[in-house]
Amino acid sequence: MRPIILAAGVGWRLKPHTEATPKCLLEIGGKTLLRRYLEAFAALGLREAVLVVGHLKEKVMAEAARGPAEIEVRFVSNEQFTRGNILSLWHARHEFDDGVVIMDGDVLFPQEMLARLLASPDANAVAVDERFRDTGEEQKVLCEDGWVVGVSKKVTGDPRVRGEAVGMLRLSADAGEVLRGILEEFIETGKDSLEYEDALRELAAEVPIGVVEMGDLPWIEIDFEEDLARARDGILPEVERLDRGQTLPRP
């Protein structure tokens, strides 16, 4: 299984923090997010990763080089990183020859989250937080008969909503081949400013994609100043407790 981390974006909403520091290099508890990703891969026995870089890519590549020695990191450059992240996935399309886990590069999560996704019996599966609170910012996963039929920020009150997409999508090599064709169609028709969730909606119409619930695990996507503060003060202690093999206290 090959993780593909999308880490090319500028992180406009986190300025000034991201003017000189890419989001994946923000420090949470003395470690960058990227370092935490790579350590999770090593702990779970993964031995390679693909990193899509763009904004301040030299800094990202230097940090990856300081990561665990057992992880081989390859880099894919997206020079149009100010556009939609669908372009980052497009540039990484040649890596879909094996099973992959496509991951946003701005999430603080416990290793158990990735382990749970890797252990899913479904060859294709998306991680969701079924206990999420809808503020309008979340990418919501819609299901019918247990299978994903769409991902959208725009829906509200739809009974098909299973939860919020956490930012981890597992795909088989066969599904990756289908996704490659969908991405090609998007690029050729000028839809290169979209987010990759738009391509996921098309993919769900062609291959079965299951859901892995993560609502009992601590995690946070870091988009805003308040997310960064909450990651450091609230989520990190719970994440590190789980990573040490301890249980969380009952609410």
C-alpha cells in the first residue's frame, strides 16, 4: 500500500503562519505534521510514500529527508499549486499502479486511524467521522446501501450523509486506473481548478467505495488559526495517548 500525501497548497486561510512555512510543516507538539505522517507509516510497516509538493517545496523535501530512514519518499511537483488540488492528484497519477491511500497533508490524526483504514475489508474505502458537526466547511460523504455515492460541501440535511470525510481515501490499483481516466477527462475539459473530491464523486459511480467510521478517534483538519490552536491544546494529547497504546478516558 502506497500513501500519496497532497501537500502542494499554499494554505491561504492560515496566513501569516503559511507565508514561510507550508501547512504540512506546521509544528504540533514539537513535530511537524509531515514528520507525524512518516512516523505513522513506519509504525504501520509501510515502506514508501509519495509526496506531492509545490508551495515552498524545498522546505518540504528537506523535512522529508529527515524522516524515518525506513521510509522511501518520492516527490511529485505540482507547479500550479495555487489552483485546485485535483492537479496535485493528476501529477501523481503514475503512482496509481499499486494500491494507494490518498491523504490530505494538513490533518493531525492517531496512527489507529490509518491502521483502521488499511484493515478495511473493502478494497476501496474512505475514512469518515460520523459524529461530525456540520458548519458548512466539511466535505460530507453521502452513501446509499452502504456505498459512497458522492462527496460534497454543499449538501445539508440529506439523510444519505454518513459523515465528514477525514482526508484519507484507500483505493485498489484497479480503482486507481479508473480514477486516472476521470482525472484525464477533468484536465482535458478545463476542470483543473476543482478539488479532488469532485473526481471522487465520479469515481463512486464506477467503482464500489466503502466507509470506515472514525468518529471515536481524535483528529482535526488544520485550515484556520483556531484549528491550529485546538490541534496543539486539545487534540494532540489524545492523539499521543492513543499512539502510546493507551486508551482515552470516557467522556
